[in-house]
Amino acid sequence: MKWLGLEVRAHREIDPDHAEVEFVARSRVGGRATRLHERSRFVREGGHWYYLDGDFITKDKA
């Protein structure tokens, strides 16, 4: 897999220790282009941000 780019489309602070980030990551696998569009949730603990989970966004949800 070769990563081709990352576009952060939106970010939203929910409260001082929780946030959401929407992004599109592009890559190439075996000569074929792939695209990952996700809305991810993060939590801050001890001054560090950690990924919690995320939802894939399809064209129907965008």
C-alpha cells in the first residue's frame, strides 16, 4: 500500500476532551486507487489525543 494523500475536511470540538475529524485518505494498492472517507472520534487523556472509533462515509451519507 502506498499512501497518496490525506485531506482533513472538517473538525469539531465537542468539549475540551472530545473531538471529531472528517477526512479523506487516498492510497494505491496493487496498482488500484482506493479512497477512505471517515468521521472519527477522539478523546484527550493526559494531554494526548487518542482515536476512539469512526464511521465510514459513503456517497449516500456525505
